[in-house]
Amino acid sequence: MPQRRFAVAGLALGEARKKNREHNWPIILEGKRDREALEALGFVGPLEVLNRGWDLDRFTTHLYEKYGTRNAEGGSSICLLMDWDRTGGRLQKTLTQRLESLDAKVCHELRNQLLKALKPETRVVESLKSLSIQLLPFIEQEDPCDFNA
């Protein structure tokens, strides 16, 4: 029943988009095409790309210095959204360990929800762009605004 799974994924993306816009909640992605996919879904807040030519130590330090360890409400300061393939899983685990060693609180909820809801259709974030027609109606339920204006 793909419609139900798209609803779960879309609502999760809508909630993340709202936090990203309204609270400058950064979402950490693997590459440029992942960022383009989220931008196509209306994300306009901070989207940080891991593959920018930096080693993991430098990237982790950058995230820590720019976003700190907690948001204003004491929740996660960043959202890690690596692909849900083997490489993405390793990156998610490694970045989490490095950030948590600096006492940063990291959110994995969006990745986990997308992994469960979209597993048959895709295993990579950049594919969200091609699924936007199916996802946007559900994303808009959570965050109703016209991002094309």
C-alpha cells in the first residue's frame, strides 16, 4: 500500500521542513544532489553537505562550532539524513559517534521513518526529488505554505 507509506514519509518530511525553516534546524546530507532533492521539496533552511572535500574531523568540528550541542528547547541541534544504504549507514553511525563525543544531540528520526516508508522505492535521499509528486501533498499537510512564491 504505497499511498500509506508515502503519507508517513511526507508527514515526516513536512515536520522536518517546518523545523528546518522556522528554527534553522540543520539537516546534514551526503552530497549536492541530496540537497537539491530537499530544496525541490521546499526546504529553505540550513542544509549541510558532507562531501565537500573535508575530512570527517573537520566536518564534525564545523557542525559543532556552527550549531552547538542542543537547540533552544534542549532537543537535537542537527538532523543526520544519510542514505539508507550500507555506506549511508556507516556515515550515519560514524558522524553520530563523533558528534555525541562532543555532547551534541543528534536526530535520526527522519532517516529512520524514511527508511521504513520508502524502502521498496528508494534507498537514497536524492530520489526524493523524483518522488516529490507523491510526497508533496502529504508534506503540505504538515507545513502548508507555497514555497514557489
